[in-house]
Amino acid sequence: MDKGIALTFTNWILAFLPILVLLSTILLFKWGAPKSGAVSWFTAVIIGLFAFGGDPRLLALANSKGMAMALYVLLIIWGAVFLYNFVDKNGAIKVIGDTMIKVTEEKLLQCLLMAWCFASFMQGIAGFGVPVAVVAPIMLVMGFKPAVAAASCLVGHSWSITFGSMGSSYYTIQLATKIPGEIIGPWMAILFAIPIYATGLAVCHIYGGLPAVKKGLPAVLITGTVMAFMCWFMNKLGAAQLATLIPALCGCGTMAILAKTLYRHEGDEAAQNHEKPYMGFNLAFSPYYILIALCIMTQVKMIAKIFAPYTWGLNYPAMTTAAGFAVKAEKMYSKINIFSHPAPLLLFAALCAFIIFKMAGKWKPGAFDGAFKATVNQCVPTSIGITTMVMMALIMNDTGMTNLLAQGIANSTGMLFPVFSPYIGVLGSFLTGSNTNSNVMFGALQLETAKVLGISTVIMCAVQSVGGAVGCAIAPSKVLIGSATVGLEGREGEVMNRTIPYCIIISLLVGINAWIFACMLFKDLP
């Protein structure tokens, strides 16, 4: 193991201080992510410089790594949010939502369809609060109580966050841990099986307590199995960026089939509103048909080989702190494949959408400007927060702070660490409102702790992102969005009090599953 400074209580507290500052500024002072991230980054710089032996050159290179990693993720975020806004400004998102509403008259099934499946589909497209902001108001119009609409969306779509937003959190855990996607992706999908079923049952319980759980159990088991399998299958295909979008779409389709069979009510068809929509579903969904096709095409070996040489990345030298902590050299750090990275695919899908809507006579003047302005307003604060937090995480990693934290956690929890591991991911999402940020902050910590304990780094790093996804259900920033869109401004506590118990229970189930995997079933997994 790399040397670094000795593990003492004082040194451990110093290593934890940047995270403590982030925690305090967000929870106690109610600062936003950009301001909290900047102060936490500055704290990491000072501690790394004066307490952990990092010289100015090492810190500068760590900051450069942080910006390179942030660029990779931010390109996905901006592209995904722009495509969503672009489609929304042309009225297509409303058409897709209205189509979901018409599937069934059964209220419980509507709740599952919207909060568990459709919100997850929206997460696959855009994420970053968009699913709750879009779906919760629709559920309000459908007759659901405000707190039920917000809480069920927050909990219901949380399983989909890691592979959502075209895989932004998935790519981040790879970058933070250097575990290849083809290795960590399928394991993460397997570990997500429990949250998929659990979030479905949680939505039932939020809607109508134990009677609703009993009534909705067949739908959750059938649909959950379809979504869990498709999540794993897309990872095995090498198309992890579609491992939320495709499973959620299949989930919506499965729910539609169940609505017409197992949960069919007499008179359902008569009750349907046959008002002619602004455009057909296939036209409204066409940008996402194109996006799915493009993502699949880039996985074809012949096509991937053609575009493989077109990459961008930076090389970094090996470094050693004054305390003796060694940092390995990096070649093509945070490498971006220019033609197969999700961002150009998202932008090309938007261009195709423009052509299709224009040809169909559904293009709305000003849609481009409106989408661009909305994207800037949504993404600038997120971008600043992510960049500063990534730089903070890289400074902690390259000065040995993360390694020291891992040693302390391993010594205090021992072989029970896997049970507590998901809550570290939850903490990161709670603090920052983002699984992406949580992975950046704690991905390396989970990796180092697993190494110290001699258990699977793949499973523990996968659990980090699973916990981070589940934790988004209680993130204050997401709860604020959910509360505001259903008219519960100032009453966010009502929503959070509903989501917290489910987050705690689901995380515990994930932790127990992780312990069984890491300590009993797959001891030899790297």
C-alpha cells in the first residue's frame, strides 16, 4: 500500500474535513452546490498543501484531472438536458405523457406506471430533477394527492438514476475507480435488482399502504423482472447508456399489457378520452427512437473500430507527496471517444428531431432558443457544483486523504463494511443532490476501503452507485423540485418524511445483498 501520513485520529479528522465542510454548508447553512463545492475544494487544497504533503504542482495536476473528469460528465448532462428541452418546446413530451395517462383507469396501476416506469424513462432521457418536475404535476392532474405524487416519483424513479441521463453516473464511477464499464456495469445491474422491486413496492405503499402493496405485488414482480433483466442485458450488450431508457420503456409496455389483461376493468375503453393529440406518439417519440438506434450502432464492432482512433485525453506524470504517498501516472485520463461519447449522439438526435418536426409541420418557432435558454438555466449551477466537487475529490485522492479515510473506515467497521457501504452513497447524494457527485466524492473511498479489507472492489464500487441512486429520493434539492411542482412550497418536510423510511430500508437491503455477494458468494471477484 502507498505510504502517506500515519493513521491517527487527528489525521483522519483532517482528511474528513473537506467532506464535513461540504456537509455543514449544505445542511446547516443551506448553501447551494456551487458555493458549497467551492468552499470544500478550497478546504481540500489547504489541507492537502499543509497537512498531507501536496506541493503546488501536484495540486495543480489534481485540479486538472478534476476538470477533465468533469468535462466528460458535463458534456453528457448538457446534451441530455438540451435534447429534452428541445423536444419539450415542440410539445412532444406532453404527447408522450398523455399517452401514458390513457393506458389504464386503475389508479394503483396509474401510480406505478407514472412514478415507477414513466419517471424512470424520463430519467433515462434527461435526469437531474426533470423526471419529478415533469411527472409529478401530471399525476396531480390525474387526481393524486400532492404529497403522494411528489414522494412516489422521488422514490419510484430512484432505481434508474445510475444508468439514466445517458449513463452520466455510470461513467463517473468508472472514471473515479478506473474499473472498466464492461466489468462493473453488469454487476451494478445485478445489484439494482433489489432496488427495482423495492421501489415498485414502495410506490404501492405510498399510494395506499399494505392493501395497495398486496394488490400491486403481481404487477411489481412481473414488471420489475422485465426491467431488471433488461438493465442487465443492456450492460452485457455494452450499451449501458441505454440501461435505464430501454428497461423503463419495456416497463411501460409491460404495464400497458397488464392493464389490458390482469388489471383490466370493464368500461376502460369507454372511459378513454379520444381527443385528437397534437401529434402522434411515434412522431413525438421519434428523437428517442433515433437516439436508441445511434447508441446501438456505436456498439457494433465494425463501426466502433472506425471511430476508435478519434479520442481526446490528457497524460499525467507519476507524483509523490512529501509524506510519501505515490500517485500513478495516467495516460489519456478521462478519455473521450469523440464520435461515440453520448454528447454528440444526443446533439445529432436533436438535429434529426428538428428535421422530422419540420417535415411534419410540428416545428414551433423559437423552440431552439427556448431550449437553449432553459438548458443554460438548469445546467450552469449543476456544472459549477460538479466541477468544484470533482476537483475536491481528486485533491483528496492524490494527496492520500481518501486512502487514509478508507483505512479508518475499514478498521472501525471490519467485514460489516458492505452493509454500511450503500449509506456512503446515500450521504453523497443527500449532500449534493446528485449520484454523479456522490460517485466522484466517494467512489475512490469505497475502492480503497475494499482493498484494505480484501473484499471485491467491483462489488463495493458498484454498491456506491446503487446507494447514491437510492439516496437521490431524499436529496433536499430533488425534494424541493418535487414539492414546488405540486404546490407544496414551504411544506417540503411532508414529502421528505414520506421518502426517508423507504430510502433507509432499501439501502439496508442493498447493503445486506452486498455483504452476501462480497463476503460469501463472490469472495474471489477482484
